Amino acid sequence: MDSDIKRVLVVEDNPIVLKILKHLVKQELNQSTYEVDYVDSMLGAKELIEENNYFASIADLNLPDSPDGEVVQYLLDRGIPCIVLTANYSEERREKLLVTGIVDYVVKDSRFSFGYAVKLVHRLALNEKIKILVVEDSRTARKYVCDLLLRHQFQIIEADNGIRALALYEEHPDIRLIITDYHMPEMDGFELVREIRGRSDKSDLAIIGLSSVEKSTLSAKFIKNGANDFLQKPFFPEELHCRVIHNLESIELIQALNDAAHKDYLTGLHNRRYMFDSGEALYERAKRGDSPLALAVMDIDAFKHINDTYGHEAGDAVLMFMGKLLREAFSRFLPVRFGGEEFCILLPGLTQAQAHSLMDQFRARIEEEGIYFEDNYLQVTMSIGVTSQLRNSLDEMVKIADEQLHRAKALGRNLVIGDTS
């Protein structure tokens, strides 16, 4: 099985509930990312767990061979995050289960509840890539918050004061959420929030303030200083979880809107607008002589013939194939889709000779690999123009590379033409 596939175990003996869950899994979980196994007993779960590694589980609390939730403890003992389903709500049982380390406790009272449980599996997968910085001077309180976050699969970084937190944020600029206490030595929560907000805005980083001090003005003070949210201690585990997810989803929504504005939906590459916005700093750096800069413009050969012969779906498949190869081959550079079958790559740090050699290797790779569409094998080639002439603007560089591209087309296609070709 593909190592990128996340295997999920669903343990449920009610056939109606199982049917609903299967339907929701098909709706909510990408079949190329998740593989879901279903069993109706604790014995069946044990047999599957012996043979497979599971990323997460959804388990009914009461089964014929597990009447008192034994299956839940079995899953947790084997390090499998567990979302518990139950037909009956019990405050006492909920509290006991949360202490054991379950992900969540979901009452089977509506389709929404089942949908929540299934979506939570996907949320756990997203959380694996998210870093959270917990800032708390009390070791006991810090451990409590970290433990709650770890069961939801977040990457956790810890600091015992604001100064240490700032240093860690510099080391890990990809931190997406900071949870900070108010009262700390050396630098308190308010000062930390002000410092952080001088370096990052709310579209990149969320901050949740914490305090056990019973002051009605604390929440407003935290938020006025730049925090997104505030939580009074002590709090319920679900309350922390809901606040964390709410703030992360707000950041993700902003990121999705930015992606929609700056990314090509078909290939997943950034678009022309993004290249000119982001590339200007690279161009200015090259103009100062700090680092060389090359630029390549490429075009798929005979793309109209592919569309006319095999249909536009085949053309889309070729474009997606190109996007995948460009992301793989030029992950440390800036590949973009200019429009239609034309692409461009900014190559900071490369001389003309280096860029020409790299693009010719890529041209050869495309020619060799080709793509299968339905029952047809499509051999794809590209013509490429490369330049390192800075001239007066990034736009002029693009025009020069485009001229080299047209020379490559005129000379027979499937060629790389540079400044010295």
C-alpha cells in the first residue's frame, strides 16, 4: 500500500449507522488519500489491527463483545487515535473517556454528528502538518495543554516564557498558532502578543490568550494587543479544541482565498500575477549583483493537435501532468503557469549555462516519460527559451525568453534556446 495512504478503522455494529458512515466517508474523505476498513466487533478490530497500521479510528462505545467500551481502551493502548461514538450521552462517562486520551466523544443523535466524526478524521490528517507553540511557565499547566493538542495530532513546541517563545518563533516561522498564558516571568502574555504582531499578521498566525486571573477586562486586553481569541482557565478539553480549530480554519480560509487569486486551479502552480509580484525582489537582488537570475519560458509542442485529436480532457490531463513534473523538478525555484500551454520558471542563483543545462534535462525527461490518457499514450515535447539578460525589468526578461522560445519552435521544436545558442 502507498505510504501516503492513511488507513482508518471504523468499528460499528449497527447496520444503519454503518451504512450512513460508509456514505459519509465516500463524500468527505478522498479515496486516493484514505483507505477505510469496517468491522462490527472488537474481535474483528483486533484481527485487523494485527495486520495493519491505522492512522485513526471511529469506534462505537458499546459492542456485543465490548459492552463497556473495552474496544476504545484497546485502540488507545495501541496508539490509535480514537473518535468515540455512543447512542447515550453520559457526563460521567464523557469525562472518564476524555481523561483516557480519546480524540472526541460524539453522540449518535443526527446525521450531522456522524458527519462531524468523519470530518474529524480528515482534520487529524491536516493537523499533522501544523505547528503550535504553547507558552506557559507552569510545567503542569503546559503539559496539560500539550497533551490535549497531541491527541489531535498537532506538532507541539513548548516555551516557559515570552522571551524563549520569541526565539522559538524565529526558529520556526511556520508556526501557525500560539497559545500563551498571561502571567509569566521576564515577558508576560501581553508583551509577547505585541512583539509577535510586529512580525506576523492574523492571516498567517493565530494567537489564543490564556489566564486563570478572573478579570473581565483580560480578554479584551489580549485581543486589543493582537490576539485572535481568549480562554479562561480552567477550561473543558472540547472548548480548547473548538477554539483552536476555529482559529486555524480562519487562517486556512484566508490561505485558500489567496491561493484562488494566485494559483492556477488545474495545474496547482502559481499564476503569472504571482510570479511578477514575488519575482520583483529576486530581480532587484540580481540587478544589485547579489545573485544571478535566469528565467525560462516553455510551451507544449503541438498542444492544439492533442486537443483536436483526443479532446480537451486529454489536453487538461497533459497540463496537469506538466504541473506535477514542474513542481517535482523545480521545487526550490518558482514555476508558474502563464496561461494556455505556456509556463515560466524563475531560476534565482543560476547562471545562463546552468539554467540552460537544467532546462535541457527537463526537456529530455518530458520527452521520455509521456503520459497515458485512457487507452492512448501521448508523447509530449516542449520548446523552451532561456535568458539571464536582466535588461530594465522582469517583464523584459520574459520577452527575451519568449523570443528564444519562438526560435526553438522555428528550428523544429523540442529544443532549448538560450542567450548563447
